Amino acid sequence: MVVKIYGLIWALGALAAGVLYLTGNFTPIVNILFGILSFGAIFMGMIAVLPLTETHHSPSK
């Protein structure tokens, strides 16, 4: 579930960046803000998503 939410965050961020770019509102300041948010999303993935995807759970019986 966390992986789906993480992917949704990236998809919404890309959609927002695309809309801002197409409307001409993607200024350098907005670019910096998207960079900061992307940096935070990368670390959120390291903390929340990677441990879930890298551990091997035994099959439930």
C-alpha cells in the first residue's frame, strides 16, 4: 500500500509540473520548489518504501 501511495505522489508531482509547464507558470522559483519536494520524496522512499520492497516475507499459510 505504501508503494502505491509513493507512486501516486510522484505521478501527481509530475502532473502538476506538466500543467505548470504547459500554462507557462513553471518559473525558476517553482522549479526550485519542485526540486525540494522531489528531494523529500526520494528520502521518503528510502525510509518508507525500500524496507518494504527489500525484505523477503515468508508466504502466509
